[in-house]
Amino acid sequence: MGRETVESSLVMEMRRGTIVLVVLCCLDDPMYGYSLVDELARKGVPVEANTLYPLLRRLSSQGLLDNRWDTSNSKPRKYYVITEKGRILREDLKKQWDIMSQAVNSIVGYRVGGLKSGKQDN
């Protein structure tokens, strides 16, 4: 396996670990799947539709998201929005994210705003 292939695979693995949190953070207002794909990409978290849609179905079945169909336009769209149960989980996940990101940043030598002084990127 080439370096780019390994790196790409590892980056994808890191993203998979964060996608539930970022999706829950984006759905305070109703959004349909493609608009969520676009929103995540604009915010620097590109996600393939074939990854996102099964996740949305799973989060809905777990009671973390509500969904409804809008058939008022020529193309029906399924909109998703976070539930109260999803909000509670989101807050718990955000706390865990803060703990984990601080620990990881202390290990890799980064802090908000860039490298710690005296460290160099190798």
C-alpha cells in the first residue's frame, strides 16, 4: 500500500469517529440529506452520501433524530432534525470530545492556534 493510500484510509477512519457528533451539531434546524452533505463539506468535513444516509437512518431509529417527508415540491425530500434525546447525547459527546481532543493535542504537541512554541512539524 502506498503512503497516500494509507494516509487516506487513516484520515477516513478519524472522520468516522467524529461524524455522529458533527451530524448532531448540524441538525438543530431541519435539513435534508444532500443539504447536510453540502453543509459538512463547506465546513471541512466531507462525507459521502452513501455514508451519511445509513447514519441518518440509524440515528433516527435510535430516537436521536426525527424525520419527516416534505412533498410540497416536485422532488420529495426527507428532512432530519435532532430530538431532545439527541441533544442530551450531543452534549455528552461534546464533553467527551473536549477531553479526548485535549489529551490528543497534548500528545501530538498541538494547541489551538498551531504548534507549541519550540516544536517543529516533522
